[in-house]
Amino acid sequence: MDNKPLNTVNIAFHTLKRKPFRTTGLILLVALFAFTLFGGTVLSQSMENGMDNLSKRMGADILAVPYGYEADIQSALLRGEPSTFYFDADTTEKVESVEGVEAVSPQLYIATLSAGCCSYPLQLIGFDPKTDFIIQPWMSGSLEHSFADGEIVIGSNISAKVGQKLKFFDQTYLVAARLDKTGMGFDNSVFMNLTTAKQVVRNSERIQAHPVAENDNLISSVIIKIKSGYTGKDVANNILQAYAKEGVHVVVAKKMISDISGSLRGLTTYILILAGVLWVLAVGVLIIVFSVTLNGRKKEFSIFRVLGATRSKLVKLILCESCLISIFGTAAGMTAAALVVFPFSTYISTLLGLPYLQPSPGALFLMAALSFLISFATGPIASAYSAVQIGSSEIYTTMKEGE
């Protein structure tokens, strides 16, 4: 044993090294459970944080969009997927006159082909700073002066710094501020006032035709805040009754959030079920493996007893082996989960199609600690029965059974 002292840990480690295939298989089993538990916990909590953030900061009660583009506005808001859709800007005044509407503000969506900051297309959002009540609250503390023409505010996932310039359609724009992480599509979006947005559209005409360049009186959506005493459903019905024939449709924010929450609950349930199944599987397999291997090692244990090892020493040896398997498996599984979940959070958010905001460092530490403890307990729990059986056996009986 490489002249190492014959303590319990060294003996257990040497025993595991003698059976590399079996040991590796057991470690991988624990690692799979730890990966699912830790990774699934972080994913589900990140999505819950994203949903909480969305519901708190949504701002608008209803969004008016061109008919047939309801899914596009949700994709733009939730994931920042570049979208392009338009209707007449007069819709803003029309919707404002509907009973139950307190405030409205127009928005203009522009999808870029690419940008100097990113290797993927971006969603540009033009808005009216004078009437806006959904975007500017995210900018509080980020923008220290009035939003000027030619300035942009970027989402947290865009790799640029305040004071730098980004190029869209061969024209540069000054980054005036950067938003904190929102967990929404805002993280992958660029914001500007309507004047700047329409200038971007005119510049884009050099590359591709754009409806707004031909008709300056177009917008993409109208965000709507309802008056106290009215429900979103009632005001949405009022808008549809008045302007559905003109191609105006609505998205009710509460219904959208409710639908997303339903999807999130289903996904979280699947993660918990999978983690539970894997835990039962891991414990079951480990119990079988430890029972079989320990029965085959009875002669070895009887020799330890003859050499002076106490029953408690044998129990400690078996539990130490299972603890080493659990430690290596848990560490491997949680490390693998961290390498997948954290560096690829943006891609995971896009893939899931749900708001995604990672927990704070303190919450992540607590999740890691709990996941480690639960995963680590798998080995000792599985080996406890076999350890007690070996420890309670008589020397003569053990040697006789091991012959």
C-alpha cells in the first residue's frame, strides 16, 4: 500500500483501487444523481426567479399587436428573439380612447442581421421616452441623463461597455447605459428612442427593404396600462370589439405569465421526479452491489478480525468505502452540472423559451451545500445494512462462509 499507514481511509482507498471498473461505475451512478439534483435545482430556481422578475416588472397589462403576431411579441419579450411586425401608428390613439385604458405607449421592433458586438442577430426596440412606462423603469440608476438621439441602452448579455459605440447597418451608436440582468428578452435587446430607431431603419434600406423606411407612420406594438377597477380581460375585449376588424389583436400580460407559470410547474415537476427516480435507482443499485461484494469479502473481513480489528472497525471500513464513492461521485456530478449550467445559461434560456435569472451567490451556495449533502448520503445509506451485517458476524462463521 505504498508504505502508507494502515488507517481506515487508506485501506478503503486501496480496496476501491483494486476494483477500478466497479468503483468507476458506482462513482458515475452517484455523479449522475448529483448532476441531476444540483443542475435541476439551479435550473428550476433560475426559471422561478425569471418568472418573479417578469411578473414584478412587466409594467404593461395588455399589449396590442398586429393580428397573427401574438407569439412573436412573446418571443421578443421573453427571449429577445429578433422579430419584425408593424401596423399603423394611429393605433396608439385609437387604443387610448378605449374604455378602461389609462396609459399607452408605442414601440418599434427592428431585427438586425448582425452586430459588431455579437455573433448573432439582435432585437432593436424603439420606444417613446415621454410616454414609456415599461422599459425606462429597468434603466433607473443606469441612465443619468435624458435619452438622446443616437444613444442606445444595451441588455446585460451584449458584450459592450458604456461609452463604446456599436454599429448597426453601417452606422455607429453610442452606448449610454447598460441594463442589469433581467432574465427576460431585454437581456439580448438594444433600446433607443423612436427617432433613432427610424434612422436605423433608413440605414437598413442599403441592405434590405424595410416597410418603416417607406412609411414613417408604422409601429410594432402598443403597451397598455389599464385603469383601476377594470380587468385586463374586459379591456382586451373592448379593444377587440372596436378594432379587431382593423387587424389589431391583444396579448394579456397576466394570461401570458399564467401560461408560462404552467409550463414552469410542469418542467419543475419532471425534474423532481427524475431526481427522485435516480436517487432510488442509485441507492438500490448500491445496496445490491455492496451486499454482493461484501458477501464475497467475508474471508477478508475475518482475517481483519483475527489480526485484531474490532467489529466497529469493520463497519467504519465499509462506510468509509461508501463515503469515498459518494464524495468522488458527488464532486464529479456537481462540477459537471456547474460547467453546463453556468457558462451556457444564455443558451439554456433560449432553449427552454422561459424567463431565466440565476440565483444570487448566497442562494447558489445553499443549493450546492444541500445537493452535496443529499448526494453524499446516498453511499452511506446504501451500505449501512451490509456494514451492520458484517460487523455483527462471528469470526468463525464469517471464515466458514468465506471459504
